[in-house]
Amino acid sequence: MDVKMKNISKSEVLVLKDQVTYQQGQVVSKTLAQNDAVSITLFSFDKGEEISTHQSGGDAFVTCLDGVGKITIDGVDYLLHEGESIVMPAGHPHAVYGQEQFKMLLVVVF
């Protein structure tokens, strides 16, 4: 399977959190790769913005790049700070909320 990255510079050192911007009152997403096996997306959440409870067919690995995010898995809240990661297991209800302004890298493995 051929995975190609998109929407990001190649052969260049970059700061991942600078690749997606905050927008007032919005959740912004930028897809870097997507196929049947994996999805890689950058997100920014303005404070108070969220992705409501849902389930995924794959394990969703989240790394906080900036700010503070609240991750809810099976009704349990976890605060994620810069440099911290958590896995939201496949088939379990989860949600993401901008506790403060919050940027994350999401890698879903199907």
C-alpha cells in the first residue's frame, strides 16, 4: 500500500504545531494522510470548542502539540498537556474538548 503525505512540506525541518492555525470559535483540521490503514490529521481547537462523543473503527492515538485538551473516553475525562499522548481505543465512545486553546496530532490506525 502506498501512503503519501499531503498538505505538509517534505525534506524540511518544521514545527508540527505551526502547521495548523487557531480560528476563533472553530475546530480546524488538516489531513496529512488517509487510506484504509491509517489516518493522520492535525487539529486546532479554540477554547470551548469540541468534537462531540463518537466512536472510531480504529485506535486513535492523540498527541497534544499545544495548550490543554480534555479527552473523554468511556465517560472518563483526561487532561492532555503539550507533549502528552493518549490512545482512544477502537469502538469506545470518546470526545475531544478544548479546555484551553489546543492543538493535537491524531493518528488513527485501522
